[in-house]
Amino acid sequence: MKAAVVGGSGYVGGELLRLLLGHPEIELTQVTSDSMAGRAIGRAHPNLRRATDLVFAPHAELRPADVTFLASPHGESLERVPSLLDAGALVIDLSADYRLKDPAVYEQYYHRPHPHPELLARSVYGLPELHREAVRSASLISVPGCIATASILALHPLAAAGFVDRPPTVVDAKSGSSAGGIDPGPAGTHAERSGSLRAYASAGHRHTAEIEQETGLTIALTCHAVEAVRGVLATVHALSSQPPEEKGLWRAYRAAYGSEPFVRIVHEPDGTHREPDPKILAGTNYCDVGFGTDPHGGRVVAYAALDNLGKGAAGAAVQCLNVRAGFAETAGLGFLGLHPV
């Protein structure tokens, strides 16, 4: 399959290029970036030096491909997607532009009307663990946000088993600096980020809408910036009038993820990594989920950890392509991570 990447000079774009260049079924034919046009891929992504002879092309020179990945900033896919679909391309969008199904919810969280609301119904939310069959026939796949992916995968088994019966469900999410992109602004500089444990969205984070859409629950999400480059850890506090015993939680999580190639249940009785830890997931497409029960507080505590550039973005996009194209779902995604790091 011939693949093109639009917006390949950012962190997500670089991770996507790394995965596609190592994919056994993909020929990467073009990468676009206006800011880096004419320069070698390795100028933006030093880990990819000598991995390819491709140079960045301007966006205006994008050529047709079997699959086009859009790794550009939020808002830039809005007008690119319709023309690509009209040309018959499979489109996998890593921005937030086509994730939400309800145009009114999109306007609430992104503060403008969606210019193509008819395409929101056509878009498939790119989380194979929930929508694998829809992904198989999709022409437009919208990859979830990184915090949304972790939160949804932590919550899905609880919601499916009926364990959550008192709103709201509280999500405390922490993310590394690469989640802010390659131009994060003053708050993302080393001087401000180093040593920081900072709340940056106490309420109203845009991923709230995605989590509510996919779980059917009322979500209260707060996000924090922590001193790490990669990684998301979502801690979920799900209120339950009768919190289940741990055996019930094991059954629920095994029913949801027992056969999933990229979701691992991590809940050990002891050890340094007895619950999910994003540090050991850097560069992987895994999401590790864990849980605990708190009868005193009337809640279930669930955890999910992932690499925001991996399962939270580029890895998920490649996983969706594999499902859509009929490749092995794990193709190009076999990296197991490093320990220690």
C-alpha cells in the first residue's frame, strides 16, 4: 500500500513516519510540511537519518496515495478531508476535527460550527477495541485523543458491566510534554516544565466530549502536565453504590480485553510496576489497564497508561490501517518497549 503523510514534521508525524518506514506492507511515498519543504526527513526527526531518501514536500504538492494520514494541527483537516475523500483515498486523521458525532457538541468544545457536519456521521472513531468492525469498512477514520484513549479504555469494562451508577465519573489525567506538540508555547519551555506538576485544565478539556461519547457516562476531567517527555496516565474514580469485589473486576476486564493485542491488564499484588506505568510503554502501541476497589469510598479506581505518541496517536493510526487493510493487526507495531529507561 502506498501511504502519504500530511504534516509530517511534528512529533506525531515523526512517530508515524518511524512506524510506516518499518511496516512490512507499506511504501511511504510522500511527506508534506510547508515549514520544512525541501529538507530531508532527518532534519526534523534525527532518529530517522538515513532511514529514507524522502524530503518534505509543500502541502500544495500532495499526490494521491492509497492511504493519506493527516498529522497536522487541529483545524487543518477540516477542509482537506472532503477533497481527499472525493478523490477516493482512505483518510486517517490524527487531529480532533472529525472525532465527535454531534455537531452541537463539536461547536460547544471547539467554539465554531463544523463546516462539514455530514462527514461526522461518516467518520469512524479509530479505537479498534470498541469499533473494529466499523473500522474494517471505513473511508474516514478519526484517531482518538491520547487522554481520551486512556480514559475510555480504563472505563469501558466498568461501563459495560454496569458497575458505574452514580455520576459524575472523575478522570485525573497526567501527560508528558510531547502531548503539547512541537510548538507548545511558553508553558511548554524547559524552564517552565522542568520539575513541574501543573494542572492546566481543571474543567472543560476537549477530550471530555470524546470520553462521554464513547462511554455514555458523565465525565469530570482534570488534566495535569508532568515532567516527562512521553506518556499519559489516566486515573479514573468511578462511583458505584455497590463496588464489585476484585474478582468481578477481573472478569469485566478480561471479558473486554482478553483477546486484544494491545491492551494488557496490569494488576499485580506487589512490585514496582504492579499498576500501569507509562514510562515502560514509550515507543509502544500498548495500553496497560489496571484497577482497584474502594468500598469505603463507594468507588472503583481504574488506571490506564500509554505513550501519547504511540497508542495515543501514531500507533493507533497504524493499528487502524492494519484492521482496515486486512493486514495482521500487529504489523509494524511489534516494539515491546525498554526497561530500564
